[in-house]
Amino acid sequence: MMSVRVFRSAGCSVRFARSFHSSVATRNEKTKLFIDGKFLDSKTTKWIDVRNPATQEVVTRVPEATQEEMRSAVDAAQRAFKTWGETPISSRVRIMFNFQQLIVKNQEELAKVITKEQGKTLADARGDVFRGLEVVEHACSTATLMMGETLENVSRNIDTYSYRVPIGVTAGITPFNFPAMIPLWMFPLSMVCGNTFVLKPSERDPGAAMLLARLAQEAGVPDGVLNVIHGARDSVNFICDAPEIRAISFVGGDAAGRHIHERGTKNGKRVQANMAAKNHATILPDADKERTIDQLVGAAFGAAGQRCMALSTAVFVGEAKDWIPEIAAKAKALKVTEGTVAGADLGPMISPEAKQRAISIVNQSVKEGATIVLDGRDITVPGYEKGNFMGPTIVGNVKPHMAAYQEEIFAPVLVCLTADTLDDAINLINANPYGNGTAIFTTSGAHARKYQHNIDVGQVGINVPIPVPLPFFSFTGSRKSFIGSNHFYGKMGVEFYTQTKTITSNWTETGGKSSGVSTAMPILK
């Protein structure tokens, strides 16, 4: 039996244009806080430099908010909830429609901010914004998902009905790899359900979140309903401990996710946490070869591999392993450069440390017996020599005990394993502790049906490389990829951000006569 140890994961108008730089810092400026409808300069003495990953230029400095500043954000959210929670859902939905329109008008600005701070290509950054926009659009239909249930005459003259109500102040902690999409998974749905929100975006690339806060304000979100704080560990612990915060949404690494879940739940909060992943592609010999190779290359190396749903691991069944050289040739042709350069396929990694970690894992796997099919470890991009670039890298002859398989590399690295049969591939994947996503490539309906039924992974693609559900479903990563009470967005997201209130009523005409006192357990007849 194969032993798999725990992974260690690397989680408008002209009027608007004039106000943009007051909320989103430009070169050498400081990022502001957004509290109670105001963009504020922090009084902290602790600052974090945000560097363009392609140039190492300091784009902005992010404050580690003080305890007083974080407390004022929660207090503002608590005050705002008293009126926002009573605002008719039709009014909340109209604001969300406004927000959706403003995102559409400003998606290019959002994409440019993402590319500058995070490094992904401009095309990929546009996709980041669009996938978040889809959640906002679905949030506009939340009223039907908040409808309750009713049953008349559960007993004589007694009716029971239930409905969903907001829970209060909620919070979100988001990762660096999707600066727009992940915040948009969280605060629009929470707010349209009637809650208020405190957002802590990644300290590595906060610009998109700040622009989204400005757009929300432009859309008509009242002061205090959305607040944005910044920081690192202290801000995370504050969110876990603040008694007013009723629920926490988190996407990021394992260690942080486990910490937030443990600390948050101990303080009586709901927590939903998407964490690490090791997503497998299973390639059968009967698959559409050219289409499969194209999809695998895109899913493995897009966003420089820094996606929680990247297909970082390929399991080649039988003769499909003969396709590896052609996959390498396609990957080698990808253009690695700064994200705004025309034709860019891959941008830089988020930091020098992330790049060095990935290289170290690849090096260790070579020592363990793996082979390098395609080597992107020492790539240099002309004009961007200081960038955190790593080219597409393919590691072959990998065995389950090797570092390249054991670790979530979070880089443009494809790890290749082989299996004799489909059953062997399924057993291999099911022995892995994570269950975020997987994909099978085949032209056999029987094989696809067997795979989807027997694989123990929360999201399965059949000839779909990155099976992230659209927002009318939910994001359902499983096993160690998720911990919490309910999944993100869709029906489960509404359930996470609401609670059910059930009413049992008795309107019996008694004519003023007593029915007598009974101390026995009530029985409805």
C-alpha cells in the first residue's frame, strides 16, 4: 500500500477616474484602508512592500493595520448591519446589478492592476475578473435561493414556515493568486444576503480589492457594509477572535487554513476554507490526442502554475505515456515574459522565494530518481532579468514518494506518473490526501462513467481540464482540500451566509374557552 504524507502548500465615469488613485495606490504610494465608507491612511509603523514580480519595482506599500483600525472596521460593519440587514432584498439586488455594471466598465483597469501586482498575463487577469464577475451576476438572483419553506396544517390549525435570514458581520481572507475572483466569491454573496463584510486581501497584491471596494461604493453599497483591512498574521488572528464576526471565508494554504478553522471555530464562528491541492489529469490512450495535449499544457502552465485548480500532475495510462515528448514540445513553445507583452503565455511567479522553493523541489526529485523532460529552471527574460520567471518544466519518471509528488509546487511544473490501467490510476489518485479537482481525458463513455463514479475528488472534469463550476453550482473541493461547514458560492454559499428561522403558529378559534393545562410533552395531531 502506498504511503502519502501530508502536503506542505506553498490560499466608469469620469468622476470615478478622478477618484481611482485615492483608493488604489500607484507607484511608491501607500495602500489605504477602507473603513466605514472612507479610504484612510493607516497610522501603523509596519509596512509591507508590494513588488512587481516581473521587475522587482515597488508598486505600493501595504499597511499592517493597527488593532484600533481593525476594531473600527468591525464596529462599522456591526453598526451598518442594523440597517443593511433590514434593507429589502430587492434593494440589495439592485445595488448588486449596479456593481456588476461597474465591474464590466472597469474590467480592463482591474486586469492591469492585477498584472502589475501579481504578474499574471493581461489575458489571464481578464479571466480572473470575469470569473469573479460571474459570481456577482449570480448574486443578483439570490432572492430565490433565500426563499424558505412552508406547510399549512402540520397539525390542526397549526402552520410551520421557515425562511433564511442574514447572520451579521462576516469576513474574508483571500490569497495572492486570484486578486479579483476570490474576493468576488465572498463579499457580494454575503452582502446580498443581508450581511456586512470585512475583507482582508492578500498583502502581496491588494490593488484589485481596493478598486472593487471603490466600485462597490459607487454602486450604492452603504458606508460600513464593506470594509477592507490589510496585514499579515495579526490581522488574520484579529478576524478569528473578533466576537462580532460570525463567519469567515478563506482561500489559501494548508497551514493558514487549518489555523483559521481551528481558531475561528473555537470562537464560535462558521468557517469555510479552501486549501491546498494536487490535481491529477488522467490521460487514456483513446483520448483525442491533439485536443488533450493542448488542454493539458494550458491547464498545467497557465498563470505560471499558481492556480489551486492547476493540473499539476498527469497520470498517463498505458501507451499514453508516449505523448510526453509532444507535450514537452508544446510547452516549450509557450512565451514566458512580462504580463502586458503581446502574446505572453506565462508571467512571473509571485516572489523570488516561491520560485526558489519550486526549483528546490524539482532538484530534490531529480536526486530521488526523477528525470527532467523540459527544464525551465534557469530561464532569463530579456528586459526583465530581475523577474521571478520560471519556464514550463516537466518532470518525468516520478514516483509517489518523491518530493515533486508529495509537495504542492504551485509553479509551472508538470509532474508525470504512469499507470498500467485505469483502475491503477484511480487507486493512485484516491490514495492522495487532497481532493480539489481532477480530469480524465478519454473518448470512452464507459471509462468516463467509471472514473466519475469511483474517484474520490470533489470536482471532476471529463475532457475538461479545469472543472471549476459556474456559480449556480458550488465549488466543491473535498477531503484535505476543504475544511468547513459549507462550500463557496451557489446554493451552498447562500446557506453559509444565512441561518434558518422556523416559525410554528397556532391560530385556533377558542371562543374564549380554556382548553385546560397540560404538562405532558406536546403532541401535534
